[in-house]
Amino acid sequence: MSRNPNMLRTLIGMGLVLIFILGYAVHSNTVDSEYYLFETSNSESSLELIELEENMSEWYVVTNSAITWVNTTVVGAPQGSILKLDASGVDWYHTPSLGQDDRDYNCKEFAPDYVDLIETCIKGPFHEINLDEQNMMIGLVSLDLPIGGLGSIQADSLDEANETSQKIINDNSRIITWKISIMDSEGNKISSQGLEVNTNITTHELVSVKEFKLDPIQESIYSLATLVGCFTLLLILPMIAYFSSVYKEKRDEEARLGTPEIVVKE
């Protein structure tokens, strides 16, 4: 680099090009974004269960909403009881760790190669749990709805974004008949005396749709700070090598000039 000082100008030119690219990226995502955020109600409600047969632990309820979570809790079940939750014609997802923040699970795709590393949700019309191990069954009905109530879509205009968001809600608003059964270890329904069964669902309705925008000043500061940091790291090592080589050449030249010439006599 000591023989090519023009490399410094090259590095400065590259930095200016990066600044221009980052500025354009911030501008394009701030002024003309193709992404929109849609917000849903994400409200929880308790279902009123209807007992199919008096004093028998079998209930049903009908829903007609866009549902993400369904939670069924049983209190007072005898030892060895099994809770079964059946949805008519709808496949939904369940795993014992579902809904627990301290556990790792995956419901969006089944990865058989990683079953020993991460728990995978099972998809089906019904699921069962042993009430001796846990008294709550948590299920996920739809993967398309925003679980936290805030989702994002890509669209060409705000009107298209509204239509797409509403279509997601409408496509997941289905009539589902839920049947809840509590059985003994042999599969026979037990008496409902002394049992307390509660089922809650989380439903979604479209609240608002808005264009995703970045704060240009904040993003520019972040981008510039990142660029300066990267550019500094990129420049420090070559500059150290450059000045070290220049300093070494000066020392070698001073040493050569200070060394007396040796005259060889014939």
C-alpha cells in the first residue's frame, strides 16, 4: 500500500458509494414502501358449553369466528382421566409445550430431521391429553392469522392491502363444532359430577391497515453509524500497514545513510 497511495482514495470512494446506497434504501422504504401492517382485535372470550347428556362428561359448542388459540381447562377430574377435544372437519395444532414461553416448539412446518432438537406440533381434527400430567389443553387453530394481533402483508396500494387483510380474516372465519369429552383410561365417558370445564378462544377481527414506514432521521443515523464503524474497521488495518511500512523504510534509509562506508584496500 505504501507504493500505491491512491488506494486511500479508492476506499473513500467506496465509502461514498455505500452512503448513497444506504440513503436510497432508507428513502425507498420510507417514501414508497410495498409493505403494510394490519391490526386485529385479538380478543379472548369464554365459550358456553352445552352438555350432550345429563351427568355425562361430554359437551359441545359451535363457533363461527377467525380463531387462533383454543384453551380448555379441566378441574376436579379423577386420576387417570383423559381429555379429548374434537373439531368437526378442521385440522388444528397441538403439542404439550404450545404456549409456554420457556419451551421451544414449531407449528409452521414439520421437520422430521430435527424432532430430537425441537418439539413439533401435531396437526389433526382431534387431540388428547392425560389429565394426570396437565389440566389444560392449548391448541392453535390457524397459522395465517397474526397471533399477537399485528401482521404484515405486501401490496401495491392501501386499498389492495385492506382487501388482502380482510380476505385473511374471512378465509379463517369458519363454522366449527367443538366436542369436549373426558374419559377414563379405557375410553368410557365419566360422570360430570364435580368437574369444572372451561374453554376459551382468541378471535380476530380487522381493526386497521396502514402503510409500513421508517423514521428517515433515525434510520439515517443508524445507517451512518454502521457505515462509519465498518468503514473504520476496513480502513484501520490497511492504514496501520501503510504507516508501518513507511516508517520502516525511513528507518532503513536513516540506518543506511548513517553507516560508514567500508573501504577495501587492494
